[in-house]
Amino acid sequence: MVDLKKVLTLQEATKRWKLADGATLRKPISRNRFREGEIRKSKGTWLITYKGMKKVFDPEPKD
């Protein structure tokens, strides 16, 4: 079963990791830095796993 608390939208991930903007996150998406199962697009909304964000960016979000 998927834990939906560990799936973020692009906007949520950008805010949680305190990235400058969505473009900062779109670069690794376009460069295929996320593995299959870590990211997907659903009706125009990017969904990214917490695990994928930890792999591509800092190990833990900057709270």
C-alpha cells in the first residue's frame, strides 16, 4: 500500500525543500534524475515521492 503522506506535488516539494521555484525542480525532472516509481505526471500535476526528493536533493528537507 502506498503511503500518500510520502507523495508530494511539485509545489509541495518545492516548498518543503525550500527551493527557489518550480523551475529548480523541473531541471532534474527533465534530466531524468528521478527513477521510475519516484515521479509521474497525473493530469498535469507532477507527483514526486519523498524518497526521490531525498535522493536528488538534500537527505532531509530544510524545515
